[in-house]
Amino acid sequence: MRTRNSVTLTAAALLTTLTLTIGTAQADEKPSQPPGSTTTSPPPEVDANSPNLKLAEGATLAPARVLDIKSVVEDLGGEERREDTASDVKFALQAEVLFGKDSAKLNPDAQARIQAIADEIKAQNATKVRVFGFTDNLGSYAHGRTLSKKRADAVHNELSKSLGAEVSFEVRGYSEDYPIADNSTEEGRKKNRRVEVSFPRGESADSTS
């Protein structure tokens, strides 16, 4: 009886892992999904005591694997957010710390913040960088698309000054798509008005976690 319970519980864990993997794959296949995005949907509940939950005759369990762990650091004002995983680094800067209202012109304080990101890109020895712009849901979608792209272009141009031609860029503007906060409040809209810079994590000894 102890062996049957052990197999039943292990099968339940396997089913949960397979569900998570399939769900993530479907989300990544969305043509408009920004590269590097992840799904945060919870896995379905599985009854580990179900008599129908068992391994088929001759079936074996897949090798165990370590799931990717995400570290998120945000400053007290929420102006800058950093996400680290085993494979990528992402910075999200609120538009207000880089630009004036409804503008794509960088303010005097923006250069230092962007330079800090450029220094991290160099530390990670990254050669491919994504720069994506986003807005809130106020105004027309078309205006948001244009503004978010111009802001992403402005950050890209500033990064290029430090990184040179050896780094390739992917630059996009997504308007109000892919919000990270509730657009029904000004606090949420402020978080959604942002520029994200992401790049692969390298093996440099100077890299940070």
C-alpha cells in the first residue's frame, strides 16, 4: 500500500509539471507576446488521492529538473525594477524618470540611469539587447504605439553610445499591451508607462545576481 501511495503522489507531481510546461509553451507561441515574457497563471489543482491517477503499465518518470527562479528588486518609489533569472536580466524604467509628459525626449537625469544599464550589459557580455516601450491605456492605441516606439528608440540610441556596433538591438513599441499593473488607477498607469531593457545573462565574473 505504501508503494502505491508513493507512485500516486509522484504521478500527481509529474502531471502538474507537464501542465506548467504546456501552459508556458502555449503562451510563448502567441505572435504578439513580447520575447522574454512569462505566464504567471497558477497550475490546476490535482487530487493526489484519486484512484485513477497512476502510471500506465511500463511508464517511467521524467528526470527531475530545477525550475527557473526569478529574483525581483524594485526601488522604494517603484521607478526602477530589475528582474533576474538564470538566463536573463531585465530592467524596467518608468517613463516619468526618463521623459517629460507625452514626450520621447530624454531628460537630464536619464543618461545616468541608462548608463548604469549599459554597464550591466557589458558586465554580462551580452551581444543581443531588447528595448521595448509601453504606455498606459489613456489616449488612442495608435498614439500609444507611436509614443512607446519613440521612447524605446531614445533609450536604444543612448545605449548604443556606450555599447557600440558589437551589440545588436531589437526595438519595439507595444502601446498599452502587456500591462504590469491595474490601469484603473494612476499608480497602476504610472507603472505601465515604462521602457524595458532585457538581455541574456552571461558568465562574467563581474556579473551581479
